Amino acid sequence: MGLNGKVAIITGASSGIGRAVARNLNEAGVRFLLTGRREDRLSELKEELNHAAIFPCDISDPGVPESLLKTALDSFGRCDIVFNNAGVITTGSIDEIKLEDISYMVRVNVEAAFRMAYVALKHFKSAGSGFLINTSSLLGTKVRPTAGAYAGTKFAIEALTEALRLELAKTNIGVACVEPGLVQTELHRNWEIHPAQSLNIPRPLKPEDIARVVRFILEQPDHVRLARILVVPSDQEL
């Protein structure tokens, strides 16, 4: 996929992986519609990029995916890539975890991601081409004690991604997911003990590491599909 002039919607763009992906793809000439909850962060990122519009929102609002697509089309006349990246995490023991936090995580990580995926792919089918990349996780391939709810949301992303890929085989529409191990982002900013410490991972991945992988997926020849890529720190034992 030649990226120059393409238009990408990036969810969860106000920090971490989404922000890094925007910066990386900007170098390839991509134009952007950026969305996230923190308008000030989105505005800062917009100023760094060559061509970008922003759409601050809570991705769990059911109407957001349709609005994002409409805004991209109104702003740039096209939409070629959706990086379906927004996500939150809550973990804890049976006695500690809050059911409301789990419910919100499911709305963001599953419902909103599913809505965005289907809105994007319906558009890509009408346009005849496009690429959807979902952010999964190492915990979309295995589980750990106290992280079952989060892992469940990522297992859902894995299942959806593979089913959509199969449905769209033999078309010009790509579907893939990236499965990061521990990445140094703001996802764990409120944790008393960071996973880098509790899991003994002194050198977590950087968001830029995942951004290079996303670009690698997008830049493959038309006859090549990278359905999923697992990316982990060299210090992380699987």
C-alpha cells in the first residue's frame, strides 16, 4: 500500500501508541483524523503533523464511529485506513475489581472497537479498498490471574479480526491486528506498582516500536497480508 496521500482515522490518538503511529505515518505522507478524550493533547499532535483534523470524544458513545467516518470524508474526501486503537485496562482480584470498571472497559475495548471496525469495513467495501488494523495485546493470546476480564476483551478483538480477514479474503481490503507485550504508555499510570516492576521487565517496548510495526503491515505488497504480529520486549517471558 502506497501511503502518500492516504487518510487514516486513529482512535486513542491523544497518547501512547496512537500518537506514535500518527507521527510515524506522517513521515509517509498520510493525512489524519485524530480522536481521543483529551482535546489539548490532540491539538498539540495536530500541530506536529502536516495534515490533520481532530475529533475529541469518548469512543464509547455509540454514534462516534459513524461521526468519525463522516468527518474524515468531509475533511479529506476519503478514508483509507482505520487504526482501531482506543482502549483501557482494569484488573484485580475477584474481591477487589469493580464491576462498573469492567463494564466500561468492555464498552471501550469491545463494543466501541466492534462498531468502529464494521463502520470502517462497510465504507471500505463501497470504496473498493482500505485497511483496518486493530490493537490487540499479548493478553489476547493468553491469560493471567486477575487480568481475565481485560484478556477477554482482547480475545474478542482477536476473534473479530480473524473472522473479518477471512470474510474479506480475495478483496483489496486488509484486516490485521498487532499484539503488543508491555509498552511504556500511560495505560498503567494509576497503578501502584507498574508491570515493568512486577513482571521484571526493565526495558518495556516504546510506542514507537509498535508504530514501526503498524507501518510495516500497511506497506506490504498487495498480495501480502500480515494477519497478526506479536511484539514483545526482549525481557518479557511469554
